[in-house]
Amino acid sequence: MSVVVFMESTDDELSRQALTLAESLGSDVRTVTVAGPYAPAAWAAAIVDAAGNDDIVGPGSDRGNEVLAHVAAQLDLPFAANVSEVRGHELTRIRWGGTLLEEATLHADQRLLTAAPFAFEASNSLLQAEVLSPSVDGAVAVVDHVAPDTGGKVSLADAKVVVSGGRGVGSAEGFAILEELAALLDAAVGCSRVVTSAGWRPHSDQVGQTGTKVSPDLYIACGISGATQHIAGCKGAKALLAINADKEATIFAHADYAVIGDLHEIVPAITAELRKVKGS
């Protein structure tokens, strides 16, 4: 079975996870990347031409899912996104931010799939990807990208550590202790949806299914209950430290480390210890 893998780049982690899925489907695996401005319909047309009748697999990223959706529309074929396991044409998909596993049958000879983020280990295969250069004349394309103003601070998307707050922080002013801890850790400050709804933090700080999806080395959740939508945004973290006064909080079921207690006492105590270690 021949498989073509669309990769955002050869060193992109989600793309290499998609490659792992592709390698499980067949022994003849080809990889492609696309050059030029992002134009999903034009990119999809180039991938369709390159793949012929081969199966097509992409990363479970926003861009990967969008491009594969255009591929499916152009081929008039079904498309299965966020796949975690494939058994021939029987497959498992991750739905609703990871709270539901869907068993489905793909009714098409040519399979179009994206790999669910972090459902597969990233492939270590050495790659020689074919670079496609589609024409974007007349196509809808991204012509410019304006980065958000982070005030010189590390962004959520790039941060190795994220200190995030929820309803338990209590107020906009309550985030001062999280900001102080984040500054010591060179971390970004995030929040849950209830915080943005209350107007305590801007939407750009929201972590979750309808906010930013993060994958830091450490995610520190302070006063966050652990709603499904929030877990969907931080499940890519390598380690999760939860601080919550409610010992029954759902977040503890997902945490690698748990501290049960008042975050207004615990966070300053952590900050004080870090200052001792740093000698400041």
C-alpha cells in the first residue's frame, strides 16, 4: 500500500507523528511539503496531483486538517480527522477534545486521514521530502501575518513553561502572583475560558479547545477545575502540575503532580523558594 504524507515541515512534531501513522499503513511512504504562501485549496490541488490514487495522511494541526478537507472536497471522498488507530478501513477517532473515542468505517478505497495530535510517537525516519510549488494565482492565500504584541514576553505557543489560572484565582488582580512566578520561570501566563468570559484576561491568553493549544515542558494549572475544553488545550504538555483547593477537581485526574491547597498561599511560596535558589 502506497501512502503520501503531507508535512508542514520535515522537523514539525505533528507532521512526524503523521508520518508514524503513515508508516503503519504501508511500506511505500512518500513525503511532501508545499512551498509558497499558505493557500489551502491550491495546496490541496498540488497534493492531489502528487498522490494520484495513493492514501493521503496529514498532521492533526489546524493547517493539516484544513488542507486535507480541501483534498477530500476535490476528490469527492470522505475524510477522517484526528485518527488514533487504523485497522484497514476501520478506525478510531478522537472527538470532543479527547472525551470521546469514535469507532468508524471509512467507505472509500483511497484513505484520507489526519493523525490525532500526540496519539502517535514522532517518527525518527530520515526524510527526503518532495517540495511542491502550486500556483496560487486567483486562490485565497495568506499574504501577511501580524504577530500578537506580547510586550516582549514569551508567547503561549513558544513557551517551555506555562503558568495558567482559572476561576480560583478570584480576580484580574489575583493574576499578579502568577505573573510573578512566570517571570522567574521565563514562562507565559495563560488562563481558562471562564477567566476571559469574566474579563480578567484577554482571549489571546486563553488555553483550550476554543483558545490556544499548548505543548510546554511544564504546565502549571492554578485554580483550574479541568473542564474538557481546557484539557484539550493543554494535553500536549510533557508534565502538568495542578494546584487547587478542591481535592475532587477534575484536573487532578490529568495531573502528573498535584498540590491540594489555596493557590494564593502556594504560588507565593513556590516563588519565594525559587528566589532563594536564584539568589534574588
